[in-house]
Amino acid sequence: MINPFSKTFTATEHAVFDFLSQVKFFERLKHGEMARFLPTIHNRKYQKDEVVFFRNDPSQALYVVRRGAIRLTVDIKESFETILEVGKGGAFGENSLLENTKRIYTAIVDSEEAELMVIPHFSVQEIFEAHPKIKAKMMTSLSEFYNQNNQKLFKSYQNSFGFFNLAQMFED
């Protein structure tokens, strides 16, 4: 039975929900929960080789790629090594879901142009404070994301015959 008093969404809002439901950190949210983010989303365009953020910058926003590609890099001495390319439907800057964090990589536009959804950290924290179920669902997705990354890191270490010091990962 349809509740005549429930909020109805426009076709444009449904398109955003359909898109966000494919993004790792939003996959568990219902449309009504995703709707909390709509007023906080800023759509921003970037040009090729434009830096979205640098390593060690404060983590001030979560980014979702609507169009284009972003290259995530780590600086090793005086060069940059690509660790991942994020395309349409991918998210980066995920540590902005946590409090008081800094960026661990640099994000650079790899395509001619990129269109990103930018969700400010302070908006996410306000939603989390007002809606603990949303926070729990997104933190579960973030935990799974970090667990998958740890598994990939350990597999990479095993395949590299121990050419890097994995124990450094656990040092303070």
C-alpha cells in the first residue's frame, strides 16, 4: 500500500538515487536516507591534470565520479606512482567519512574533463549525528572497503616476495 503522506521524489532525484546506489558507500541506503545528502551535494567540473586534493590535506569532502577519471597517486621521493584510477560511479576521499583525518594520496584528473559530486565532510557529520542508522550503514561499507584493501595489500606483499616492510603498516 502506498502511503499518501510519504515524500515523493522527482525523476531527477530518482536518477541520483539510482546512481548513488551503485557507489560503495551509499549501496546500503534507502532512497529516503540518500535524500538527506541531496542538499549537500555540489557538482563540480575539473580539467585534465587538475589536482582535486594533495596527500596530507585535511579530508574535507567525499568525491563521487559522475563522468571522467581520477588518478590516485602516492609520492615516492620526487615522483608520483599511480595506485588506482577511479572512473564513473567510483568514490574517493573516503576517509572524509571519519573525523580529523588527512588525505593519504593525491587525486589528479586523468581524463580531459571530470564531473564530480562533492559531499563536504561537515555535512556528512551532521547527517551522521542526526541519523545514526545512516552512519551505521555507511561505516559498515567503509569497513568492508578497508578490509578489501587490507586483503589486497597482504596479497600484494605475498606476491612481491617481501620486498617491502609490511610491519611498517602497523607501527605508530
